[in-house]
Amino acid sequence: MSIGILITGISACLAGWLLHLAWWRLSRPIDDLRALLACLILFPLVILSVLFLLGSLSFHACFLSLVLSTSLGSAYIFWYPAAQAASPTMLITVLVAQAGGKGCPEEALKSVLTEKVLSGNSLDSLVGEQFASEDSEGNLQLASRGKRTLKFIHFLRKSAGFDDPKG
């Protein structure tokens, strides 16, 4: 893979991410998933297609740039709900992190969260996926995977300006 393909693929994905950022700053779309697909998959496809049609990219370079851009965009789409803390696992992870070193008893989570959020095996999943661990008293504490994930999400939110009080 040449450096040109790398730059083109990353730039196309970055252009889609900037479109996503602008769109969410102006008005929140009704369907997040479709809007994300449009911004991070369709928009880079259009950009790369135009570059191909203008003769700036060969078919091979356009295809490889599209694969790279689509991969990066898909990874962002996969992480986006976690960045919003909208998934039940991430919501519980955030609450456990806020409880600090003493841990968070399961009863405290049940008093704060609705049954809908806790339905299924959300708490078991949290421990099973190693976002949290349970101490001898039954309190949930953030595990290293949960800490790393929250640091990464905080970095994404801060870099996008979402933690800015004015934003």
C-alpha cells in the first residue's frame, strides 16, 4: 500500500467525520445510524468516486482508499454508541466509574437504572466482558478494560468538543 492510498483513505474518512461533527453540532439527526452511515461510508465513497472520475486516482488506488476509509468509518460507527454512553453496558460502566474505588453495589445500580436498561444480562455481561469486576462484598469495580475504554471515549468526546460546556 502506498503512502498516497493511506493519505487518501484517511482523508476521505476524516472528511466524513468532519461532516458528522458539523451535522451533529447544527442539529441532531433523527436516525443516528443512518446519518453515521451517510457521513462515514457514503460521503467518503462519493469523494473517492469523484477523484476517480476526475482522473486523480486509479481504480486500484480508489478501491484500496475506499477499503481503508470504510474500515475506519465502520470502526468509528461501532464505537459511537459507546461514546454517547447509550449502550447499557457503557452506561453501567460510567456509573461504576463514578462510584470510585469503593465500588458500586448492584442494588445502587438497580435504584438508578430502569428495569429496561438492566434487562437481560447487562450486569453479567459487564463482568463477563471484563469492563468491571465484582469484589467479595458484591460491589462492582471498574476493571482495566473498562478504565481504558472510558479514557478512550473521553478522549474522543473531548477532541470533538462534546465535553466543552459551550458545545
